[in-house]
Amino acid sequence: MPKAKRPDKEAVSRAIKLARTLRQTQHQMATHAHEAALDDLTSALDRLDSTLTMTLATTDDQQPTRISGDLAQAEQVFHGLVGPSPDVVFRRFWIGTRRPGLLVFVDGLVDNEMIDQDIVQRLEDASDISQTSPKQLGALAYDRLITVGHVTTTSSWPSVVSKVMTGNTAVFVQGLPRAFVVDTVKYPARTVPSTKIEPAIKGPQEAFNEVGLTHMNQLRRWLRSPRLHFDSHTVGKISQTPVYVAYLDGVVNRELLSRITDRVDRIERDVVTRANDVAEYLSDRRLAVFPQFRLSDRVDWVARELGQGKVAILVENDPFAILMPMTLVDFYKTSQDYSFSTWDSTLIRLIRLAGLLAGLYLMPLYIALTSVNVDLMPTPLLLTIDGSRQGIPFPPVVEVMIMYLIIEILREAANRLPQQLGVTLGTVGAVVVGTAIVKAGIVDDVMIVSATLTALGLFTTPAFEMTTPWRWLFWVMILGAYLLGIFGILLVTVGIVAYLAGMESFGTPYLTPFGPLQMSGWADSIMRWPIPLLQRRPEDLRPVHRRKAEPVPTPKPFRLGPRNSKGSTKS
Amino acid sequence: MGMQAIVMFLMLGILTGCASNRPLNERALVLVMAFAPGPHKQISVAFQIPTPQGLTSLTSGSTGSGSPGHKTSYTVFGRGSTLSQAFGQAQSQVNQGLYLGQLQAVIFSTRLSGAQFQAISSALTRIGQLDKTAFALATTAPLRQFMRKTPDSTPLPGLYYTTEFGCSQCQTVQLRRRVWSIEKYLNAPAQNLWLPLITLEPQGFHVDQMVIYRHNHAAKILSSQQTADIGYVLGLTSKGAVNLHWDGQTVSVRSLKANPKIRWQWIDGLLHIHVYLRVTGSVEEFPADLELGPHVRGLQQQTSAQLSSDCLTAVTKLSRNDLDPFTIGNAYEWQHPGTLSQWRDAYAHATWAITVTVRLQQLGDAT
């Protein structure tokens, strides 16, 4: 097979210019009402333009790897790499009065004020630079720019280009075979928001935004210790997304950490835009129904989990941190569990458990008891249900399918709408649709009650990613109930427990502390013991140090009496 | 592995019997089933099924509601020389499957012959779908008249039995008897089955009597008082009452509950049966001008004497009629198999003694 001839870079550049010229011509012709005839030409030019741009971009070995000091060539190289991107700005200016310079930066990612005042103005005022030889040029320019902040010099084109793409500004000086890379990064970012995904009545409300640096700053504010480490990784061949693996040194299990970082490094993907893109690469089982990581946007929660010996992965451009390893119980803990008293928290956790059981079993039991094991139902209740089902044309299983479909549609629609409209939709769905569907004789009253409790029960799960497995398994449960009644429900339950017992999340048994049994873990599972008694980190995480708090005896009862009053008066 | 999974799913589908599952709306919920003799030694069976109006009347806020003029239940009758024929005829009259899994009561006419009763009882034990926890009762009323009756207290006739027998301490005599308990009396000539008798009243039903069967035939219907007296010996009476004359005035002793023990022995070839009753109760309607405390002992003695006398009369009468609802004969047959005829003779001439110890508690409490 003959070797393909490599395209000549200058020829390609000329072709691009020609294409642009043709496009302008086309635009002029379009203004004279020749649109129909120009359609083909337009599309052909588009194809030509994109093809040539891609061809130029792929001819890396044709690109110079070292900076030559020629500004025209620098501009040309950049143009060739980024194409006609309007956000990449090339700004020529004069250093002193005689030496030309070139700034390259991405508009929107940089602080324009810093460029104007700290780079352009300083260099334009530096008359001594324009008089020096090229050898002294670098040192003098660096001296002028060093006041800006973080400045590096490089003569490598790939290095310059990648840094410009992340918000730095490249400064080229005519005759200088190097470029200055000035840290002018200023991303457009939300202010630090309060969490809306994991709300809490009490306790901290701060959430992450989309900027990785802010993620780290926020965590650093929570854990003011040099033990808090961030391992920086870059994933995405094209997107070059920064990923930070956060952990507490001296707490986290080193082997666990190395496994996680290894898996992060192994990610081979062109574009990574969100945390889930990374997280799904890290799971032990790609098709597991139950999640093996938790995404949280609460800074306090991530800090707490790091303190437990877990690892958090922060992905640039995503406000959710990936927490791992996770067990089933971890998904039923929330930040506010630790902001309330022991009894409040324990009660809330029991209600969550009851909600899960209601959400998972209510409708299957309804089907089992009305379709298969009718004899197990107390007669008065059965007659009530039978009475409410008079005139309903569908069997119970179809009723369940209809109602659950309605719930899912309402849920999805409410998610898609703005918050205010979502509330309205929920009300409309609950009141209007519920009443109307009963009056229409499609489902019965008992089914409405059952469906409502099911939906509410599954909503009590704090972590959204944990509701999805139950929503899937709900249908397996329905199938079991429809085919085998109560026995089917039991069979599916046993299957679920067996499946959960066989799962692991980064070497952590998914059902801990219940299986394998770890009594110390029970203190913070279904119940939540008083915080002074939570003295050990989870055993399943194998942290370097299990003890996280020293035992402090309960204070002796203290009573304010006359003696105390005298004491305070004296003082 | 794949083949194993396929086989497992196939087995689940084939062997579970789910194909025969019928949803609730495809089943005719039979709440009461009644049996009576038909012409030409046939068996008549009746199934009482709630109507849609009757069902909707149970739910408030439902789309439909049972109006007062509507029937809350309907009855399907069947007749045949065998029970299966009668069932088949009844089934042909409804377009839903007759479902016996929620049966509330099985009513036996007292006019059923022994053979018919035995055939019916035996058949009932073999209907797998039948709810054997249903209450078993006997009635003297004609079948159609009985099934047409709707008590005022419940919207559905079938729910009467749940309310009547649901509370174990609410009746004077706990005459609750389940269908499954009939089975042990079949082919056991040494013991006599008893069933509560349900009678028709203008307001509905009434249950305070007992029917005692001999050879699967209703042999004797006890009066209310006899039922209460026998109830003491059987340990079924929990709200007995005795009216006494004390110092020229009437005194009521109520809430009498007995804890019986029966001993029997042979003395000189004669059967002696001794019943010990430990009875508790409370005093009501005591004269206001008297202090109760000093009189309690006397009241206890008088109550004991009256209960002893009443119970002795009742048990002696049963004994003379060769009726043994106390299952004493069952114990004898266990110890002396093959000597049942001797036992019957001895039992008919047995000497009864009843010792009653009354302790009146909760003085003055009205329950």
C-alpha cells in the first residue's frame, strides 16, 4: 500500500483562507437574492472548511514543536490548531515602542483587567526592553511580568497551547524563542450555592459549584489540615478535564487509595464532562443495579466522609463529588442526621426504613393479596377493597402499572419544569389526576392510597441514586407477586438480599455492618448513637487509624446553686 | 448456566399454578354457605354473595354506594344427590368462580340426616380452597328464609359472624366453633359434636343456644339456660349471671366465669364423674342499705349452691340422653378400646357430683 503523502501545511492554510474568501463571496451573493443557487456551494464550503481544519490539526508532525520567536508564525500555528474559534483572541501590541509582542488567550476564561493592566500596560511602558538584545529580553520581560503572579516560560508549543486552553495567557515577544505563560485564569463561575439536591433542615447548607479550585478551597476550609491531600489527574484526551482525588493522609487506607487513583488514570475517553463519566469507570461491576458510589454536592458531607476514611473525587465542571467506597447503609445517611439529636436521627432513619419497606412492598402485597393469596386477607379489608374495585375494568396488576406509570411521568415532568411549576404539577398530579382517575373508574381508591404511599416511601431515600435500584426491583417484586403471590415476594426478597450480600464496593462488603456482622457499625446504621459515642471509623474501610475520637466520660451532673452565685458575684 | 436459568424460569412459570390465579373481581366471594336437606334425600346448598351495592356500601367516599333499598347480598342455591352436583348447579348460576377462601360461616340445618351431615362434613375437609377457619353453626330455620335475613347491625349478613364471634370475652357463652373442629368428631362415636344454634329474630340473628349431635345428627337443642349451665362445665361461659334472694331482696351476681376440671372414676362398677368448678364473678344490684363486705361469704356460698344445682341438672339430663359434649368418652375409649358399648351404658347411669367454689371479685363493678 503506498504511503499517503502528507499535506503541505502552507497549502492547507491557503486553502482555508480561500474557503473563507469564498464564504464571504457567498455572503455577498446571498444579499442579492441568490440563496437557492448558493445552497450547494454553502454546504460544500462548510465541508471543505471543516475537512481542511481537521487535516491541519492532525498534521502534528508538520507543526514546529519549538517556539521560533516569529510572531507571524506563532499566530499561524495557533490558528492552525484552534481553527476559526472566535473566543481565542490574538492581540498584538508594542513592547516599549519598537518591539512587537503578541498575546494569545481565550476570552471568557481570563481576567481581562489583569491582561490590560498587568501585562499589556506594563510591557508597553517598558522602554528598556525594546532596546535590549534578544538574550537579555527574556530576563527583563520576566521581571516585568513576575509582579502579575504566577508566570512560567516555555519554548514548547504543546505546553503553551494546553495552558492557553485552560485560561492562561501566552505572551510572545518578537525575537524571543520562548513564550511567557501568565496565570490569568478567571473562570465564569456560580457563587458558592446552597444545596438544593440534598437539603437539610439544620446544619451546613453549602454546596460545591462547578470550579475545581473552589472545590478544593471549600474542602480546605472544612478540613484545615495538611493531611488533606488532592491528587491531581487529567482525564479526557480532548477535554483535558482536571480530576482531583481528595483524601485524608494518615486516615485513608493506602491500598484503597492506590486502587482508586489507578482506575482514574486508566480512563481513556475523549471527552469527560461530568463526575458520572468518571464514576462509572471506577465501579467494580459496571451493570450492577445498586450504586457503588455516591454523588454529593454537600461540602460538609464530603468532608465528613473523608474523615471516615473514604475517598472523594472532584471533577472540574461538576458540582458533585464522587464518594467511595459506599455501603447500602451509607446511602441512607444524611448530613442532617448529625445535626439533630440522637433520638431525632434514629427516628428519621427508622422512618426511612419504613418508607423503603412501604415503597417496595405495598403494591406487590396488594397484588398478591387481591390476585393470588386472597384467602390471607382479613375479610373486612378484602370486602372494602372489593367494594372500591367495583366497576374497575382492569385487574390489580394493570392498575398498579397504570398508577406507577402516572407517578413516574409526574415525577419526570416535575423534574424537567422549573421549581415553582414543579410544585404546581405535583399538586395537579396528586389532586386532579388522582381524583379524576378514580372518578373515571380506571383505578380504585385503595390503589390511589397504595400508589401514593409507594411513591412517598421511595422518596424517603436520601440519595437519589439509591431510589433507582428500588424502582427497578419494584417491578421484579410486582412480577413475583403476580406469579407467585406472597411466596413470590419472599423469593424476590431473598434474591435481593443474596445479590446485596455478594456485592462489594472497592473491597467493602455492601451489606456491612449487617453482613458480615460488625456490631460496632450498628451504632451508626439504623440508629444513630450520641456523637461522643461514635469513636471509631467504619471497620470495613480499613482506615489507618480506626479511632476518631477519644472516649470522654459523661460529665457529672452540675447544679447552679447559691455557691455558684457568690462565685460569680465575686468575679 | 444459561440453560439452567431458562429451565428455572420455565419451571417457575409452569409449576407455580399461577395460571389459575384469578383476580379479585373474577371471584364471587362467598361469605356464608348453608346446607339443608332437599326433597328425595337430596342436599340443598346455598351460597350468600355480596352484591356490588353491598360492597360499595362498605366504603365511604367511593363512587358507588349502596342505597337502603338495594340488596346487599344475593344467594345462589344448588341441589343434588351429592354435594358436587349441588355445587355444580349453584356454580352454573353465576358468571364468576365461587370462591370459598373468605368464607365466614357454614350453616348446617338441624334437619340434615346423619349421613348427609357426615357427607357434607367430609366433603368440606377436602375442599382445599375452603377457609376452614369459618364459623360453623346450626339452624332450625328453613334455608331460604335464613339466607334472606339481613341483620340490622351489619350491612352484609356475612359480617355478622365476625362481629358476633370476633370478641372472645363478649358473649355470655363463647359458642364459637370453627369448621376445622368438626373434622375430629367425624367417625368418633364416643364424643358428641356441639354447634351453636343460630335463630332468626326480627332484628336479625341470635346465638345463645347449643345443639348437640349424636351420630352426626342433631340430637338435642339446649335452652339458653341449659347452654349457660353446660357452658360452665365446658369452660365456655364467661358472662354468666345468677339472681339470688338475699334478706328479702334481689341480688345479682354477674360476670361469672368458670374454670372446670372433670374427674371420673369407677366405684363398685358404677361411673362417678366429679366436676370441680372454680368460678369468679362480681356482685351487682346489692341492697343499698346493706354493707356488702360482711355478706360476701354468704353470697359466695349461695351462688355456689345454685350453680351446682343448675349444672348438675343440666349434665345429668345430657348423661341420661347419652350425650357427651365433655369428651369424657373419648378419654375412656383411648384407655379401653373396643368397650364403647359398656361405656355408653355406664355413662347413661353415671353419678355426677359438682363442686363449685365461687370467689366474688371486683365487688360492685358492673361489667
